[in-house]
Amino acid sequence: MKRRILCATAALAATVGFAGSALAQTKWDFATAYPAFNFHSKNNEQFVKDVDAATQGKLKITPHFGASLFKMPEIKRAVQTGNAQMGEFFLVSFQNESQIFGVDGLPFLVGSYDEAFKLYQAQKPALQKLLDKQGQVLLYSVAWPPQGIYTKKPIQSAADLKGMKWRVYSPTTARIGELVGAQPATIQEAELSQALATGVVEGLITSSATGADNKLFEHLKHYYNVQAWIPKNAVTVSKKAFNALPKAEQDAVLKAAAAAEERGWKESREVDARSIATLKAGGMSVEEPSAQLKADLAKVGDVVIKEWTEKAGAEGKAMLDAYKASK
């Protein structure tokens, strides 16, 4: 009888212990829009593993790739409303909400990764403040490779873009299309391949990585390495969800986030070189822009930057001044 009681007591203790462990575990959903093989997604996956290890499984984050939880335009709002605890979104897509989101999409403002990172440091305080007001904590932000122009036909000047069906994904890409006389079509990355296959899109500005991931060489034949800008994704967490964590787990998340940011920027540089090689291997002609095209695009850039600065006001001007002082 004593043995049975002892066994029953042990079983009860194990059950209670298991229940306590389960109750102590926090679960977050992480909404992303890119396929699992994309370098941003791989970086996010490593972040999740780092957090799991650092918290000894007390914080479980489940990444949802390929816009499987929310579509790209919905992800930021999902984090704000708490429908997802974490999310990744493309900053420049939300420039209409605030000009702060659009600074790294200003054409020809930066010409290298080093300059892009300096611009990020100038942007970061205002970005953190803005996201905090929206109920989010900025965890990390990682650059895409520089943006180039993809077209079906060869182009020598901005005049060659006139009338072209032009994919846009942000106010800046839409404005560039407008300034060169192209026909804009708003297409998210998940829908890009179909848009190209059906002739909805004939040209676009995007990164070498997006071009390689989506096999743009199957539909478009020319890539012009104009390095228009180096935009970023941001990974955020609901402030409410973050604040609910014990201090030790908050620290673990922030430490893993810092590592993800450093790792992501390094990987972006490597991805650019690999992606351009992939485009060439796929039969795409990778070219430097003509002097005329560069001059035409520089004029477009001047217009866009001037318009952005006027809309961004004193905060935007201070950001650009801080960036220029750091160069």
C-alpha cells in the first residue's frame, strides 16, 4: 500500500511539474513574408534558435515563412494589434505612414553598405521612437543587397523606361515610375513570378537577391547594377508581449537580436555577390548603367530626395544631417 501511495504521489508530482513547466513557457508567432530559403528567413530562423537556447525553451518562437500567417502588407499591423507577437516587414513600404520609414529608400543617397549602415544609425533613434508609439519594439534591421533595374529590353536612358509596365512596392518606387513615365503596378514579392509570367510587369527595381530567389531571368533579360539604394527589413515585437517577459528572457531576446543584426548585414554582402552570379548563370545580362542612364537617374533621385525632405520636416532634415556628418 505504501509503495502504491508513493508511486501515485510521484506520478502526481511529475504531472504537476510538467504542467508548471508548460505554464512557464511563452509562445510567440513570428510572421514573415519571405520563403524559408531567403537569407532574411535563414537569419530569422537562427535568431529563433538562439532565443530558444538562451531561455532554455522558456520562450518558444514559431516563424511562419512565405506570408503563410499574414500577407506582407498586413504583418506590421498584426504586430501592432497583437495578432502576431513578432513580425518582419519592409520599412520603405510604410513611408505613407511616416517619412521615417522611407529614408533608406531614397535613391542614390548611399553608395555602399558602409554608408547604408551609417544612415541606419542616423535613422535608428527616430525609428525606435516611432515604433514605440505604435506599440512595437525594434529588435533588429537587416539590409537587402543594393537595388538594380531589371527589364525585358535593353535600356540606355530613362526615356527607354517610358510606358513600361513597372512593378512598384513603395511610394519611392511608384514616384520613380511616375517621373520616368512608366506604368506602375503594385505587386508584392509573393505575387511577382505570376505577374511576370502574365505580362503584368515588364520592369522593376529590386535587389539581386530578390531577382535570384524569384528566378527573374526566366522572364526578364537585363539587369542594370545601378545600386539605387540599400533598403532594410525590420523585425519587431509587440511591446506588450516583450514587456510581459521576465528580465532574463528580455535580455536573451535583445542579445540574440544584436547577433542577428550583425550576422544579417554580413550575409547581405555575401548574398549580393552570389545572387549576381546566379543571375548570370540563369542567362541574364548583368550590365553597368550607361553614362546617360546614370545621369537621368541621378536627376530623378534629386527630385525624390527633395520631396522627401520637405515632407519629413525638421526630423527628416536632422536625420540626413546626422548621416552626412558621419560620412
